[in-house]
Amino acid sequence: MEADPKRPQGSGFGAGAEDPAQSARLARWTGLLRTGGSAALGSVALIVVQLVVFIVWPPVHTVVDVFGLMNENPVLGLLSMDVLLLVNNLLTWLLYLGLGVVLWPVSRSAVTLVVGLGTLQMAAYTASNPALDLLTLARLHAAAAPDERAALAAAGEAVLARWNGTAFVTYYLLGAVVLLILAWLLRRSAAFSRATAAWALAAGVLMLVPSSFGTVGMVLALASLVPWSVLCVMAGRRLLRLAGCRLGIGRRDLPGSR
């Protein structure tokens, strides 16, 4: 992935901000910049909500408990099955699109990989998440005759087993690769600080071990939430500033603004 030789030179944060061509280019993408920045901050908010839900209502793991929770409280049952992560993945994808606009002059090939692999990542998780499947099976199980429930329970077991299978591991490893490429891009961009790139690198490294890989994977998954959240806040605020939203500094951060 070779950097574009036409990118603004300078290694400091904000270097190249006086480039009028860059200013005009970003002005055409204000809506996407604002969407990506807002999505990044929304991702952090969803992570907090998910953690609170898991602390107050610990997730269930057996088919009997899952079916019972789905029938007693469908909303809580869906939350227990990480349905919020589906929304969070959409927000993450929007963040990647917003970052891609700013990072395009650094390396078009790398940005294409980030967006392309990021899209595959989200598709893999959507395929792996069992929330709606289990809700449907739970309702069928509750309405079924006693001699039919064993088959529905077995189907539920199969769905739960698939949850952390190939699609989920693919999602997780693709996420790590995307973050590592993103860290490379951010490090070479004059629009973002080196700290932003460092947090992306830390999140990517911690995601190299999927959360389904035993205790080590779960610990690293929880640890990865810290650099990911910091990255979202830093990158999200920067995108909003580049879009002209007033967050402390405001339009002075727009390239070419004086």
C-alpha cells in the first residue's frame, strides 16, 4: 500500500490544512463526515448501554434459559443475544466511510481495503448473530406440543453453537485487519494526530484473538473496548470538526479555514 505522492506533506497534526484543494474536496463530503463522526460517538454510547445491560442482567447461555427469557421479556432476550452489536456494526461502517473520505489522498488502495473488508466484516457478523432466530424458535417452542419441543430445543442448541462459529471468527479477524490498516492510514495522515493512530493500532492488536477463544479471548475482547472507544471519540470529534460542526474549536479546523 503505497502512499499517494500528491498528499499534503508534513507530519504534524493539522499539517497540510492550508491546502485549498483538500478543503474543497472535504466540503463536498460534509454530510458523510458528519454522519461518520456522529456514528463514532454513537458507537461509544451503545457500548456503555451494552455493558450496563450485561452487568444488571447477566446473559443466559443454555437453550432452556434463552427460550425462557425470550418468551418472558423479548427485548431483554434480544439484548442478551448482542442485538445491539448489529446496530453498532452499522455505526462502525459509517465511521469507516467517513474516515475513508479524509484518508483517501493518503492511499486509495488502503482505503478501499478498509471499506471493502469492513463491509465483509459486518456481513459476517450479521450472518452469525442468532438473536432473531432464537426469538422465533422460543415462540414456536412455547406454542408447541410436548412431543415437538425436543426438536425445537435441539434446533436452538444448533443455533447457539453456530453463534461463535466460522462466521463470528471471520468477523472478528477481519475487524482486526481493518483496524491495523486504518492505523497505518491514520499514522500517515496530516488530518489526524499520532495518538489516534496509536489507539487504532492497540484495538487492532487486541482483536487478533477472537473473544470466543476461551478466557484469554474474552479478557482481550473486554480490553479492546478501551482503545476502540478512545479511537471513536477522537476520530468522531475530528470528523465533526472537519464537517464544520462546532465542538470546541469549530470551523477553524476546516482545511483552508483561517
